[in-house]
Amino acid sequence: MTLLLSEAFDKLSQLPELLQDEVAQQLLSDWESELRWQTAFTTSQTQLDKLAQQALADFEAGRVKPLGFGEL
């Protein structure tokens, strides 16, 4: 455990139990969200690579028309 995290837990331990539980629930929720994001990103890499290759092929074949922000 890092010193900063240890310091944070020491300070949190001084809060009333209800607040400690609220902070713990938020940390757990954030952690679960981060894991879902990492899983989604990892599993989508192959698909993103294919889309990038297709976009490059379309560009090289002249099937891409440059647009300005007002034309999107």
C-alpha cells in the first residue's frame, strides 16, 4: 500500500461509520467501473484495429471526403 493511500485510510477511519461506508461504497463502485472499462477496451482492440484498417483503405481508395466542422 502506498503512503498516500495509507494516509487516506487513516483519515477515513476517523470518520463516523456511516461516512466510512459511503466512501467505501464509492471506492468499490469506482473500482468495478474501472474494471469494466479495462475489459471493454481490451476486448475491443481487435475490432478497433479492423475499423482503422478499413478507414485507411477507404482513404487510400479515394472514398473519403474531407469535411469541415460545419458539414458534419
